[in-house]
Amino acid sequence: MPGTSRAARRRNGRAEARRRYVLEALERPRTQAELRDALGMSNSGILHLLRRMERDGLVQPAERVAWTRIWERTVTSTTDARR
């Protein structure tokens, strides 16, 4: 990619890997804490990732139990992930 540094490409590659993992993990609804622990991310890091994925129409909050938010894939993301 012209004009893109090696570090930026490496960072983007890891971001794509995290997004793929989240989509695969959300084969069933999971809590933010489950995803955070599986990816070894901070609370704010996983929340930012989930919010970006929500903005892109890939995931959505399924329900909230007390302070715990449960996330799920959107219907369209399952077909997009298989392409």
C-alpha cells in the first residue's frame, strides 16, 4: 500500500484479526467481559471495538442484565462474514 507505513499495516492487520475473532465468537451471544478476556484487551479497548463494529452494522447489543451488556452478531453480519 503506497503511503502506508509498515507499522500502520501491521496495526490494521491485528485490528482485522480481532474483528474476525469477535464475529466468530459471537456465534452465540457473549458478554463484553468474555470477549475482553479472550482477546486480552482492556475494558475501554473492547468497548471501542464493539462500538465500531456496531457502527459498521456487524454486531448489536442483545440485552443488558444489571451492568452487563450482552452482544450478538447482526443478521447481515453472518452472511457478510462468510464471503
